Amino acid sequence: MTAPVLDYDEVIERFDPVLGLEVHVELNTNTKMFCGCPTAFGAEPNTQVCPVCLGLPGSLPVLNGKGVESAIRIGLALGCDIAEWCRFARKNYFYPDMPKNFQTSQYDEPIAYNGVLNLELADGSVVEVGIERAHMEEDTGKSLHVGGATGRIHGAAHSLLDYNRAGVPLIEIVTKPITGTGARAPEVARAYVTALRDLLRALDVSDVRMDQGSLRCDANVSLMPRGTTEFGTRTETKNVNSLRSVERAVRYEMTRQAALLTDGGTVLQETRHFDEGTGTTSAGRRKETSEDYRYFPEPDLVPIAPSGEWVDKLRATLPEMPWQRRKRIQEEWQLSDLELRDLVNAGAVELVASTVDAGAAPAEARAWWVNYLAQEANSRGVELGELPITPAQVARVAALVSGGSLTNKLAREVVDGVLAGEGEPDEVVAARGLAVVSDDSALHAAIDEALAAQPDVADKIRGGKVQAAGAIVGAVMKATKGKADAKRVRELILERCT
């Protein structure tokens, strides 16, 4: 049964939202955090495991140095302090997909802490989000619940466990409480995860594939009655795996909690699950406190003490940050603030940049991604970068247009073919027969036929009314099914009639 919700405008009139966002990032290391097992996504279940990541008696962990390096670089990019000394802890709880029955994580001594990430919203305003910590840990395995209607454990006939993901290196990035955002809280949540994803991609520490679980957001939401300062009881919507869903989940929880509080009810501190189909959340488990996890220092791993020299060396490897890259691109492409903002809001900056790198002109690349492809993504309900077309393929279509092999109309058909999985642009052109008719003899034949069919129009052209040529151009384009170059057709018509 769907929970009652309060109208969003009324929520904002009565309450102030408080957000806390926890983002889990799977690192792109070749091996797991504490053993040498591979981390490739999509392998056959339970083929990438060993005694260490299965938690078998007598096995001992060995820390992944690349994972530590990535953690430090993430912390530096977020403006965090890097700990001079830190260590791992055991987080104890029962999950069937944690073979050791505890998670090796960091608790009160994270490797990075006290950072900040500035977000630019759709209207150009900036929100500063404080970063509480970024700490290292390992991922869990995966449970597959078979039977039932929801794919969750409730109603399932049985469950299967895949431990391939157990032990994959994770960085958990936790914000400080985000307050003062009012009605824009859902937008801020989405903008934060978007900015973090762009930053992590620039650092090349993760593929940040939300659809594959490489980037997952736990969204904590609570409400304070207007005029009060004490935080309300929070819920934690777990493992939200798309930017759009982050925004929807926060908005829904605000309306659900507000309805509950307005009716005199009490918000339970619990985890919740987001349903992509309905846009609602449902109760998971009562949320534990840190005491419930019985943290204690991991006895099998030595403390980590990054030297200042090593940290400075890693700082020197930081790439151009996304906001710096956007500023440079704006200057190089001579974009107005509004044009750049449109690119950012569409999530198209890097896609357009990669298309330009592949050979397209900036204006052509922008037109494809911000207009035609953005509309396609919106109709499919996916992010722009999730469309099954690459910047290189878009650049190739643009090259075919500029080279005269395709008209703009035909180019859209080629893009549709690529999106439909019909192959590379040139393969779609060949399979669909979409190449422009460039043989003048074939065009002459179509022109002569059109002139013969409309003798009055032909007489007007011969009499000097060249604007009448548009009717003949239209007839030729229809006869060639849009495959003729309209400009060349017009030139040939005027040659014929003079």
C-alpha cells in the first residue's frame, strides 16, 4: 500500500529539509582491496573469489596500495585533509552476502576528512556542500532473490549468493548535513551526485557506472518544522543508482515524511528502498547506530601513515578539475554563460568535448547532444550518457553531413539506426540506403520530371521568379526520398531554366 504524501508546496511551507548523502564508489583497481582476485564486472558467479574474500579461517588480508593511492587522490580533489595516521576497523553485522560476517572499513580514523564540493545549480547559483569524510572499505557480495514479484527477499522462494563483488575496493564519501536548500533539496542532491561523478571520472579512479553499481548513493532525509533547529529523525534510502532517481527519492521522502508528521505520526529511523517504477520508497530495516556495529580496530592490518612527500606527489597528479575544464571550454568555444549552463544542465559537457576531440566542430557536437539526443534521452527516461551511442559515432555522423554524404534529415535517420543497435554510422547508411544522391544525371532526371509535371511553375522560373524554384526542389526531394542535396538541386533547377 502506498503511503500518504503531502503536496510538495505545503511541505516547503511547513518544514525545512536536511540532507546527508553517502556515495559509495567502486574503484577501478585490477584486484580487490585485500586480495589478488580480479574485479571485472559481469563474470560468472563465484569465479572471482579466494580464501581471503570468502573469509575462510586462517586467511589474512593484504592492503591494495593502488586503492590507498586512489583514496588519497579523491580526498585531495575534494579539498580534504589527509590523515597522517589512520587504520581499518571491523564493522560487525549480519548480512548473508558478507562472507566474513563483518566488513573491513574505517570508522573514527578515515583517510580523508573535512572537505568541500561547490555545486552549480541549473540557474547558475552555487551551493557549498561540506564533506565530512572519505574512507576506504570493501564492497559486499550480491544476493539474488528468486521468485516473488519485486525481486526482493520478501516473497522470494529462495536466494542465490554471488561473492565476486565481495572485497572490491570502495571509497565512501559522506557529506556533512546539508541545510538551507528548501524547495531545491532534491535538485541539490542530484547536482551533488552529478558533480561527484564528474570529479571521479576526471580522476580516473572509477568508471562511475551507476547502472552497474560502480557509483551508488544512500540518501538520508529528515525534516525540521519551520522555525526549529533540531534535526528530525532521518531515513536512509539505500543504493539509489541513477541521477534522476536520487532527485525523485529525496522529493518523495520529503512528501512522505511530511504527511506522516502532519498527521501526528513519527518517522522511524530506518533504511528504505526506492522503486524506479512507482517513484516511491518502501521500508527496509531499522537503522542501526554506530554502537550496534561494535566497531573495533582490524587486528590483521597495520595502520596507514601516508608521508607528506607521497601526498604531495599524488597532489601533483591531479588532473584539470571539471569546473576548470568547463571554464576553459567556454573560452575556447566562445560560449555564453547561458550556453555553457545549457550544456551542464543537459549533462553534455564531456560528451560534447569528446565529440569535438573525435573531429566534430563544437557547434555541430553541441547541436547533436543538446538538441536531438537530449530529446531522445528524455523520451527514454535515461541520462544522456546512457544512450547507446558514442561521441566518436556522433562525430562520424557530423563528418558525413559536412562532407556532403548526408543531409541533416538523413543524418537523424542514421543516428536513429545507431541508437537501435544497427551498427556503426557507415553500416547504417549502407544498410538503409541513406547516402545522398549526388549524381547530377540522376538529379537532372528528377528535375526534368518535376518541371514537366508543373509547367506553370517552370514558366515562372524562366520568367525570373526564382523563388518559385522551391516547389520544384520540394518535388525532387520527395522523389528522392530526401536523399538529394537541396542546395545542389536548386542550382541545377536554375541552370535548367535559364
